[in-house]
Amino acid sequence: MRNRDRVIQSLENVYRESFAAAESAGDAERMSRLDLDYQRDQLQLEVLLDIRDLLKPEIEDKTISLLEKAQSIRKLTRLR
């Protein structure tokens, strides 16, 4: 499984390439849209990675039930 930093870095690389292409074309509207899209996608990806971390098996002897994992995910995704 890819680690969190590698996943985030891959996302950033994709957006940097697209941003550079829009910048060299002088497309300010696309640059602005890419910036907002990147921020949105980064937040979504971080939430998904948090959920992945909550679901992966514990390395220690301590076991967490599926119900406890579901409750943790619910707490993470609850809108306030």
C-alpha cells in the first residue's frame, strides 16, 4: 500500500503539470480553476486516507471491532 505522503505527492505532481501548461498558455481562468480543484481534491483524498487508516488492521495485539471502526469513520465524517 502506498504511504500517505506518496499519494499526496502524486496528486500534487499531476496538478503542477496541468497548472504549468495553463500558465504557459496564459489561461488565467484555467489556472484559477485548477487551484480550486486541487484544494478540493486534496481535502477529499486526505479524508479517504484517514478512512483507509481507520480500516486497516491494527499491528499491535489490540484488536478493534468493525463496529468501533465504523463509529470512528462516522465521527470523522460527521458534519458540524
